[in-house]
Amino acid sequence: MHRQLTLVAAPPPEAAAAVLTTVWPALRRALDGAAPLAVLPAGTGPADAARAVLAPDDPLEPGTDLVVVTSGSTGTGKGVLLSAAALRASATATLDRLGGPGSWLLALPTSAIGGLQVLVRSALAGREPAVLTRGSTLADAAARLPAGDRRYTALVPTQLRRYLADEPEVLASFDGVLVGGAATDPGLLDDARAAGVQVRTTYGMSETAGGCVYDGVPLAGVSVRVAEGIELAGPVLAHGYRRDPAGTAAAFVDGWFRTRDAGAWDGGRLTVHGRLDDVLISGGVNVAPQAVEAVLRAHPTIADAVVTGRPDPEWGQRVVAAVVAAPGAVPQLTQLRPWVATRLGAAAAPRELVLLDAVPTLHTGKPDRRSVAALLTERTTIERTPKGTD
């Protein structure tokens, strides 16, 4: 008899507390092997796209207790097949690395693995999580955690930047603040640590049941190697993709998951360089967009940035910076180009500057690079270097 996949809708941010009456009990049943689960993202469009990937009426692949729909940041989203054993292995190794069980503040969407793992860790620790809702302060949400217990939360870099600016003392009160889902700027990490925040960078994905490398060091049981890209192995791995045997065979090979990330493995520590698919080639030089974004965000006139490329007859691709201005500031290409060039080289310096009101995000909280590329066709370029300019 085929096991039927249960679909639960993630509450929208303004009603996130409803997680405790919807997703939370369903996730605990899935961890017990009683009812396989998938959580639909909030919003009609994302939820419909996820439902199409999940095909809940089709037979479910054996050994599956949770299906997580990826964000599709570099292509069509996939349904990642996870067992309760993989989820428990990830949560147990995380709690061991952090220093033991504690109470968690949920600040991420539960349709993404980062939010779901907060619930898994809470279940293993025997604590009900507190939930951060839109419009509430971090302090108000943290006050709902039990006094005297270890306190943890998980954030994406944008949240870390916001709460570090607005409520640094509250952030510093946590025994561990995991940050992942996207590359975290080194300057932001330095500022957080200087403020006393116990921040841990995490690297992982839905296919590894969440973060599996913390501050460059793999969790217990996780193995890392770098071939064409980063490859990961261990008890945290998913066992494939929903209704996609070809994709499964290509990505999961001999017990290893082949990511599409570039990196270096040296001395037992992993350094992640960014997506292999995202690399721009400008004037014959490889440019990593995430590195340029980190440098741009450190400029005083910029609050946020996404870097992409456009075809260029002279350079092959020209580096385009889509930026959100800092309050009261006016970003200028004549300032930003030398700022980037002195830190990353001339090829990485943007040749075009576009102003955004905000960086669009996927349901996971990651920047939606395809939406940014579409926005660039609608927004006016505010500055561009003349042809032939070095």
C-alpha cells in the first residue's frame, strides 16, 4: 500500500504563530514515521508551483518522511526526499556542535529546510519553539523562550544585518545564532562577533537536511570533498528527488551528493566560493557575483546588492550591480568601481548600476536572481561606463 503525502500550508509571516497548530504537529508525526509531510510555501503562486512538483496523488518514493521543495534559484524547483533518520541525524549533530539541547526561536519560513530544521531540533530537545511573526520585535519573540534555558535561532544574512542594527543586545543573548541560506558577508560576521553575537555560519541545502558544515567544519558523520564542485556525504543526505530518477542519478552518486557549488577543502576546513552556474566571465576573467555583492554591501551608500551579468560585445559579459541605496545615500558608479577593483580586481568592478527599491526574495529568503534579472529590463540604468573604459 502506497503512503500518501500530507500537504500543509505554511502560514504567512503575519500569522506565523499558526505554525504551532499546523506545521509543528504535522512535522512531529512525520519524524515518527506516521505521516509523510510536505509544507507548501505561503502565497498562491509559490504554493501552486510547489504542489505541481509534489504531485501528492502519485505514489511516494519508499523511505520518505519529508519532501522539501527547493527554491529553484538556479532552475526549476525540485522535491527533495528526506527520511526521518536523515533529519534526526542532522538535528542531533547540530545540537552536539552547539553545546546541547535548548529552546529555539523560529524566524524562517517552514516551507524551507532552514525553518523545518528549527522544528526538528525543537522536537528532539522536547521543547516547543517560539515563533517570530512579522511586525513583532526580536526582543518580544525571544521573551517567549523559557528563562534559564539555552537559546538558539537561525537566520538568513538579511535578518542578521537587520537585527544587528536594531537589536544587537537581544542577538547577543542567544547561545547560538546560525546564519545560512546565502553567503554571509565577512564584514557582517566581524560586526556580529564584535557585538558579542555567537554567530555560526552554516553551509548545506535541502539535499543535506539543512546545514551540515558549520564555520567551515563538517558536522559529525559528514564527509566533504571537492572535485568539479563541492561533494557531501553522510547520514544527513536525502535519497533523491520526487518523481525525478534521472535527476537523482545525476546528483546522488555512490553515496555522495554533487552540489553545484565551487569551493576549496584544505586542512579539514571548507571554503565556499559560490555557485558554479553563477560565475560571470568579463574580459576573459571569472567573476564570482557573491564576492562582488559582499564588497558592495560594505560601501556606506549601499544597503543591499545583487550582482548579475549582461551580454556585452566588448567584454563578453559586463558586471551589473543592482543595489538598494542606504538611507539618504546616492550610490555612484564612479565611487563603486574603484571600491570593488581595489578589493577584487578590475574585472569584478561593475560597469552598470541599477537602483532597486528592495531585493526580491524566494520563499526560502534567498535573493531571487531571476526576478532581479527581469527587473533589470524594467528599471532604468542610472550609470554605465562608456565603451572602451577600463
